[in-house]
Amino acid sequence: MGVAAAVVGAGVGWLAKPTPGPAPTATATATETATATITTTAKPAEAPVLEIYHWWTSGGEKAAIDALVKVFNQKYPEIAVLQSPVAGGAGYVMKAAMKSLVLAGEAPDAFQMHAGYEGKPYFDGGYLDPITDVWTQQGFEAVIPKVVQDMVKFGGDYYAVPVNIHRPNVVWYNKALLDKIGADPATLTTWDALTAACDKLVAAGTAHPVSLGDSGKWAATHALEQIMAGEGIDFYQDYVNGKLTSATDPKLLDALNIFKKYLGYVNPDHATLTWDEATARVIKGDAAFNVMGDWANGEFLVAKKVYGKDYGTFPPPGTAGVYGLVIDCFQHPKGVKHPENSRKWLTVVGSKDGQDAFNPLKGSISARTDANVSKYGPYQTAAIADFKAAKNMYPSVVHGSGAPEAFTAKLDDIMSAFVNTKDVTAAATAFTDAIKAASADYTTVWKLV
Ligand code: GAL
């Protein structure tokens, strides 16, 4: 059960080893200059400022990060938190912007990043400080599961602190619409049953029962990933270990064919919608189903919908008892303007209070085993139990954890082309070619079974 990751060999990153740059300046703002003048030690004073980047801009996401910042400010009222939210779900805009900032020596004090492969180019390029001492001081190892620990370590040291565990393999449904066609969600355990329910919904007047918002492309890839997870954990393990290299692999072809059928029930304006606009269609009853990670729960909560009464969830067919992993983290970039405040931020990110303020609004579960479960609503209470009972776990590729960037950078374009052409053979070829081309970068050996 769970995930074990062993890192082998050295990866080839997109960041070259940096040449040492000038020491960071401490006089970027008036506040900083003023603080510096009253300091008597040799060390330049650190301004009471913390600058963080993230992509949490939807209703639920914003509520969650604001709650985390509030906990930080209760502890450190003197530090002004400057949030730089970059709109674009799954970080499809921010990830590229962050690379440029880091390469330019302008990394913020901390930024949202996924566990696993996503941090590796930064680590390989020497752009992160190890934070094993923060982990030790805060006692994180005693409360953060091993599966998560392994995903935020590089070369034996910790390089990130997780704030949550999101589950990607969730189907969100509108209960009134399913009641209308007399469908029991507990019976929707195969794609055939699910598409049969879609046919009934269409006949009953819901023209597009499945909502998709892939304006950033990734949401389509996200749906396919969950279909692939339903093809079996051995298959998925081969996928994340770079071994899915045959364009005639029957499970890959099956997954693409299921996805093709699925797309037949999707709203035609999908390419103009964001992920949360697609979730809103289910909230409003314009669509019955949305395959999305459990950040969607934050949107249902903002809309004041009641789990079990207005909406519900079930695992995408084939993934019952299996827990996908999307883990948001923050890290300590090298040479940041406010290194002490960055460390303070990391302590709050990993704290029980911080996680129990953030996650109930975010839809995720705490990355800590000592979470105060009474603060979580019914969806997350069930997710906490599912996580504990999971027979297998798997790292999300579309959310950066499970495969190297040399592959993930091509993935969304491959799937976006498929969404337009529905050409299974072409997609399977492009998909497996991209894995083969990235073969040197598969440095983690995932053990999912
Ligand atoms: C994921 C991220 C989540 C959520 C989602 C949509 O990549 O891990 O926290 O924000 O994107 O933006």
C-alpha cells in the first residue's frame, strides 16, 4: 500500500547550474531601508515582509490561502504578507513565470510547487536551500506520512513542506440530476454504467451531462489521467516509471477510447471555460458530472452546497480504494530577500493550526496525521478515512509529481490535440514517443503496489 519512491541517477533539468550571483540586496523598498538603519548587527536587517506566489485564485482557493495567511499573521503580526496570485488553474501560467523569475535571481520568499518531480529542476539547478533543519525543529517527520516525506526529499534532504494532500480521482455529481433519472451513484462503477447514465440524462434534457473546462488544457489531461488510473495500478506504475512505451498498449488504447466516448458528453464550449467554471455547471445543475481534483469541494462550499444533499462524489471507475496524490508545497529558494520570514512561513505551512485552517476550505486533507478532524466537512472526513484505508496510491503526472518535466511539458498539447481530433492512434503514438524521448529523465522508481 502507498507509494515508495527511490531516486536513481542524476536528472537533466531545464536549469543550468547557476554561477554565483551578487549577494541579495536588502534595500528594495522604503520599509527595508528604514529597518536597516536601526540595525546594529553586522547582518543586514530583514524587512518585515514575506512575498509568496501561488495560483489560488478561484473562490475556494482564495478563501483557503487567506485563512493560512491569517494564521501566519496571528503568529507573526509584524510581517506583511505580499501575495502574488497568478491566475491559471494547476499553475499552468505560474509555473512558466516562476521559472523565469528563478532564472533571473528574482525568486520570491516561497512559492506554490507540487511534491515529486516538479521541484527537481530547481534542486538540480542549485536554486533551493535544504530545509531538513526546519523539518527536525518542527517535528514534521513524526506527523507527516512517509509517502509524503519521500516526495519532498532530494538527495536525502528535505526541500519542501507540504500544506495538504489533494485527491485527483474524484467524480463530482449533481444529486438532483441523478435523482431525476433514478441513478444511484454507487452503481456507477464502470465507464459503461457512467455513460449509460449520461445517455439517460441527455434524454431527460441535460444536453451535456459532463462538464469540462480546459481553457488551460490541463483539465482534459486531468480527466484522462484518472481514466488511466482506472486501468490498474500496475499499468499506472509502468506509466510513471517511463515504461509505457508501446503505442499499441491495450490499456493505453482502452483509456483513450474511454476518453473519446467521454468527450462526446462534454459541453462544446469546454475550451473557453476554466476548471472552476466547469465545476460551477455541476453546482448549478447545468451538468451532472465533473471529473476534478478535490479542490472542487472548495467551490461547492463557497456556493453553500451541502455534501450528500446537493452534491456527492464517487471514484472514477476502476479507482475505488486507490488514492491519487496532488500535494501542494512551499520551499526555501536560495538567496531570497527575506530568508528568516521564508522559514517562518514554512513552519506555519506545516503546522497543525495552519493546515487545519487551510484544508477545510481548500477541499484537501491535511498532510498531517494529527489533524483535528472535527474541523473538516463530510466530504473531507470521508477522504481522510479513504486515505488511511487506501490500498494503493499514485502520484499525479498532470500535477507535476509523477513524471519528469521533459514528458509533462508535452502532455497537455498531446491531449489537447486529441480532444480536437479524437485520433486514438495518433495520441497513443505521440504519448509514448514523448515518454521515450524523456527516458533519461525518469530518475525516480515508483513502487505503487
Ligand atoms: C492543482 C493544485 C491545487 C488546485 C488546482 C487548481 O495543481 O495542486 O491546489 O489549486 O491545481 O488550481
